[in-house]
Amino acid sequence: MLGVLWSAGADELTPREVNARLGDELAYTTVMTVLSRLWKKGLVERQPRGRGFAYRPLLSESDLASRRLTDTLDEVSDRSSVLARFVGSLPAGDVDELRRLLDELDREQS
């Protein structure tokens, strides 16, 4: 569902609009339930529209992924080991990009 909301850009979508973009694969009530749960978790905001609500994400896809990685690291006692295994599992292009980003961060902090 978040993917559908992200693809809408700044537009708010009603559950019916989300369901239509999903190809009506899910029951309307299921879409409403998932959107309501995302709202309760603070991942989306909702605004009154008609007799219901329209939703939009509060975080970008990259912000949410970053939050999940941070939450995962906060749950383990050996962050270094987790980071080492994560970086060791990355394809070479991602490792190069990580090096570039770390170098950029070092330059900004100097």
C-alpha cells in the first residue's frame, strides 16, 4: 500500500483510489484496514474527504528503509558485526556508493 501512496506523489488517495491502483486485487475493507493501521503507526496521515479519509505517506521510501535499518541496529548488541555482515553482502557497486557517501560525509564534517 505504501508503494501506491508513494507513486501518487503529493496527492492524497482514498481507499477506493488505492484499491483501484492495486487492480482491485484486495477487498475494499482490507485496503481500509491496512491504511488505518498505517495511520495508527504514524506512517501515513489522513485528511477528511467526503464521508471518509484520503491518505498520504509521512515518510519517503528511503526514509522508511533508513528507519528500519536503524531500528534493526538498535535491537542488537553487536552493531559492528551486523554492519560488517551487511556491507560484506553488498554487491560491488553498492560498496563503491557507500564509500563515496562516507567520503562525502567526511568532507562535510571537516
